[in-house]
Amino acid sequence: MKTVRLSSADNVVTAISQLAIGEEGASAAVPRGHKMATAAIAKGEAVRKYDQIIGYAADYIAVGDHVHTHNVEFRNVDTAYEFGTNLRPVTSREPATFQGYRRSNGKVGTRNYIAVLASVNCSATAARMIADHFTPERLADYPNVDGVAAFHHGTGCAMATNGEGFEALQRVMWGYARNPNVGGVLMAGLGCETNQIDWLVEAMGIEPGPLFQTMNIQDVGGIRKTVALGIKKVEAMLPLVNDTQREVCPASELTVALQCGGSDAWSGITANPALGFAVDMLVAQGGTGVLAETPEIYGAEHLLTARATDGAVGEKLIGLIKWWEDYTARNGGSMDNNPSPGNKKGGLTTILEKSLGAAAKGGTTPLTGVYKYAEPVTARGFTFMDSPGYDPASVTGQIASGCNIVVFTTGRGSAFGAKPSPSIKVATNTDMFKRMTEDMDVNAGRILTDGASVEDVGREIFKMILDVASGTPSKSEAQGLGDYEFVPWQIGAVM
């Protein structure tokens, strides 16, 4: 067979390989990963995949036709939501452990960084210069320190001091400062910016000390003096951060960011369901999975509300969906603007189809909490955090929320890393895995090419989570990725 059907209720199948006219009943050439109609679909009738609606026929679609953007249209979702109607019990498993860095507040890190945080774009160069000073040679005497990383961004000023944008940026700054993968923090500002360091310290109740230092370029007396002082401050932190050593910790201390990027038609068939199985294994250990990218669950949110532990959790998720519908409308966009050209080339036709595959990353356990962008995730189990679908901005929020490891599925092939949390890359198809083997950690394409089960690959992902959490470098880490993926979500007017 050269096609795969995901549900008996579907009126399309997906081509495992390129279909020529006549193959499998195709009336037109169907590219690999794209859909072919297996029943006549009248104009305006629903197109179904995963036993869910992924769009509507823009014109009559005959049996054997190629089904894609040329003959399928998008409509906003109009769903009657149910809460708590699909609550599956969490299956207990034998306790798993990893080697982590336990912090004084009880949290556990998978890495041990010193973070140099820029409060505003104006101090970005100073932050980068300070971090760049600490080469591997200069850190050789501190084997328990994974590095000195600069986190700089393009905002922090010309913004209102109240409202969603400012609050989100402050949550990100504080979230990175308290992420368990960070052992020491130096915050560097200019001095006159909107995002005042003193305000952040006061608002968050931070107590400056040996492992939390701040400074402003204007107060110190310029860039050169700021960089020199910053280097001295980090040098003083190094032996203190190095004193922390890895110890055996339960898998319940892992909070995993669930991401996908460069998605294709196989994302929802191989890698995402396999990651979902790994998340179920993690939740059974008492750990936490954090799904995000709100536009990329659009059209699948009803599947998540049915898993909400109560109505309040479900209503929070619906509130996010409505906010995004309004946000895109007032900016002249559509929720269907999300699928990228690469997504479409890979066979994804609408955001509804993309979302149904993306939601599979969350497994099957109850949805225990829904959070704002970069808000601390306090619930255990499977949770959701609001964010855009832009991977760097989304992961930035997840790390700020407390994620100490990232698992990132990709079909087209995405080069991604995000300090201070290591990123594991999961390929959806074997062709791309072989082409980008230096970047991919797991080949979920084996589900199609080698007869592996979703459960087999899910167990492989879970084992890799434990290994990478214990210090084994992921492939993105080994290639030095992660220094430029700190991208706080900019919401609101730039003034």
C-alpha cells in the first residue's frame, strides 16, 4: 500500500510515497505526504482526517483527486465544548530517575548555567561581551558549570509600563532567572529603559546576593566599564555555581516543553503521537509536560477541553482561543495564516489539520492546568501554556514557565536549540532523518519505514529525555545551538 488511512470515518488518505495517475486510484499526481480523496466530497462538505474536520471542499472533489489548498477552504471553528468527558486514568509505572542539579528551593535542573540577562536591547551587546569572555578554556576549572549564556532581546523600551506586553516581558525575565537550569544570574540594563531592573527585583521579591547581581551601563560609566565589572561579577559566581553537583533525582522533577516546528503530514502520524506516549510515561512518574503554541491547537482544542480536570481549566483554554481569534482579526489576519509554505509543501492544508496533529504531542492524560505566556507552571501532569506558534518565542515562554528540557518534533527539518534547557529533536520521517542525521536525535519515521510502533518510539524518546536530563548532550547542544533563540513574545504597541 502506498497510502495510509487514519480513521474509517475519513474521506481522505495520505500518500506514503508519490502517487502517479492511476496508482491507488489517483486521478492526478499526489505528492508524498499529501491527501487523496477516497469518496466524492460535495462543495461545502467537510473534509475529514483523524475522524475530525480539517476543512471544507471549495469545489466538488471526485474520488482519486488530490486534496489540498487548491480545493479545500478554511472556516473558523464553531464547537460546543465539553469538559472532563474524556478523563483517562494515569497508569502507574516503575519509578525512573535521572542525574540532576538540586537547587536550594527544591527544584531540579538538568543543566547548570550562569545567565547574563539583558533588560533591554540597549544592553544586549554588553551582555553578549560578558558571556563571550567565558570561553571553554576559561571554564575548564569549573566542570560542573555548563556555560555562561547571554539572553538578550530586541525589546524592553518604547512600551507601556502596564498591560499584556510589559507583564509578559517581566514574566520572561524573572522566569529565566529562576529556571532550575540557572545557577547564577547577572542582570544588565542601560538605566533609562521602560523595563527597569529595580522594578522587576521589587515586584518579584528578589533578594540580590552572590548568585544574583544587577548593574546598569549608565550607573557604571559606559560599555567598557560595564563589561569589565560584569566579568568580575561572573568570575565570583563561578566557584559557587561549580559547587553544585549532579545527584539522583526522580523523573517527577522534569518539566518538558513540547514543541513542533517545520511540521509535515507525518507529524501527526509518527513523531507527535510518539512524543505523546512519552508524555504519558512522564506524567505517570509525576512529571509535567507543557504544550504551547495556541494557534496550533486551533480546531483541536475541543479534544483538550474534554480532558480538562474541571470546567475552570477548560474555560481558560477556550478564553485563549477567543483571544487569538480577536487578536488575528484586529490585525487583519486569519487563524489559517499559521501553516507556513513549508508546512503546506509537506502536505498540511489548513491550521485545523496542523492542529490535530500538533495536539497529539500532549498524550492522553488529563489536562491539569492552563497558563499565561511565561507564567510559572505549578500543576503536575499535562498542562498548556499560551504562546504564538513561532518556535523561539514559544519555547522562550515555556523555559520561563519552568521547563528544564525541550522535546521538538519536526518533519521538514528544523535546526533549533534553546539554552539553558537542552533540546531533543525528533524526526517525523526517515528520509529527513537520514538527510539531517547530525541534527536529529530520534527517528520516529521508523513507524512507517521499519514497522516500529508508536509505543516503541515513545519509549525511546522517554529514555532519551532521562539521558539528556542527566547530562548527555543532545545533538543541538553538541553543535552549539541555543544562544540566539531567546525571543520574548512582543505584545502590544511599540511607542
